[in-house]
Amino acid sequence: MIDWLAQPWSFAFFRHGMIAATLAGGLAGLVGIYVVLRRMSYIGHGLSHAILGGAVVGYIANASFYVTGGIWGAVSALMITGVSRSRKIGADAAIGIITTASYAVGIALISRGHHFTRNFEAAFFGNILGVTTSEVWLLVAVAIAVAVTIFFFYKQLLFVTFDPEVASSFGVRTVLVDSVFSLVLAASIIATMRILGVTLIAAAIVTPAVVARLSTDSFSRMLLLSVGVGALCGFGGMYVSYYGDIASGATITLFGAAVFAVVYLGGLARGRFSRARRGDQTAADDPGEGLVGFAARATALADIDIH
């Protein structure tokens, strides 16, 4: 068993890929919990597509992918934040309009220059086994910067995430907090896009957060669990990729989907077992009490302990 686990580590490409996958998974889980609780799950998918436009512009201008993609992603994220603050335009509509327009720019430029189409395969599908040492260190730096930012904005982000209108009335600078989170999210997607790819990065952001949300109602535990699940998906997915000879991005995503399925089905089983144990007694005491109890439990499940 030990030899089975240790064998892949003899290859440098696997070591780099494992470190990158674990860091990318943990980073995606860290920002993902805020994305899911804000009901903006589509933003990871949309923003990663939007950044592709900046990547193509950078290639044409012979500039760094991270520089042009970062600027493009930051501008797109801030535009989404600004437009979504309008009461007439929701976050989902803002994400759809801005990100698809940015993505269309990238596709248009690629179609005009057929000679460099293959250079963007890594951006589309990820190239985790081709990660270089410098890219690993860049990922480490972004992960530390994001963690530090969330640490210092923890209370403000928490307040704005659950009730932005009340947060504003209490003096929280919601525009600043939303802008900071948008930049953090854009930086996280830029750092992980070359690893996971445009097509799979949304799952890396959303899946760990959903698993954590199903597992606990405490926000602090939810945040830590989301990071842990994301890192676990990256770690486990790399082993599945190595021994199954399957693309790493796909195995990381499928590993996360398997974890979600186990947690979700386990939650359903526990819920049915608990209801079955309480059902007979509730019905015997008072038929109306069962309906009241169900409504009370539904309301309680909607509340999250923010401590």
C-alpha cells in the first residue's frame, strides 16, 4: 500500500502536479464558499471564460498571460459587481452579459488567427502535469494573498454575504467589500485556470462549497471544510489520474462529484431515518403538530450559524 502511494512521487511532473492540484483545490474551496452562499455559482464558469479574452489579447501583444488575463479578469469582475448592484439587473444577468461578451472577444480573435489556436488548449482543458516550478510558486503566492485578504475582511465579507442591505445600514462599505471579493475571485481563477482549465474550474469552485454547506450550518466550520474538501479533491484526483491514465482535470472534477454524491445521499438517508423515527410519535400526539414541526425545521435549516 505504501509503495502504491509512494511510486508516483518519484516523478517530478507528478510532484509539481500534486502540489498545484492540492493548492488549487484548497484555494477554489476558500473563495467558493462565498460564491455559493451569495448564489453566484455561475460566476466561476463565466469569469474563467471572460479571462480567455484577455489571454488571447496578451498572446497577440506578446505579453504575459497572467498580466493581461489578470487585468481583463479584474475589470470583468468589477464590471459584474457594479452592474449587479442595480435592482433591475441581477447578478446572474450581469455575469451572463459581461462574461459571454468577453469570451466572444477571445473566440473572435482566435478564429482570426488560426495559426495559434492550439496554444490555448491548456487554457481550455488545463495542463496540470505541465506545471512549472514558477507556476507553483505563483499559485502559492496567490493562495497566501487571498487567505490574508479574507482574514482581514472576514467579518465584513460575512456580513455582506448574508445581508448586504443591513450591512450597509451598519456602516459596512459594501461597495469596497464587494470589489475586494471580486478581485480576490479573479486572482484565484487566473492562478488556477492554467491548471484546471476554463471548462472545469467552475466545478472546483462550487463543489467543495456545496459539500461543506450540506455538512454543517456553522460558517467557520463550513469555510474550513470547503478548503479541506477542495484540497482533498485535488489530491485524490491526481492519484486517480495517474493510475487510471485519465486527464487530471477530469479526475479532480469527478472525484469532487463523487464526494458530493456520498454526502448528499448520506444526508438524505439520515433525514429519512430521523423523520421515520419521529413521524409516528408526532402523528399520534397531534396531526397538526407535524405540519408545524416541519415548518419550524424548514425555517431552522435556512438559518446558518455565523459563529
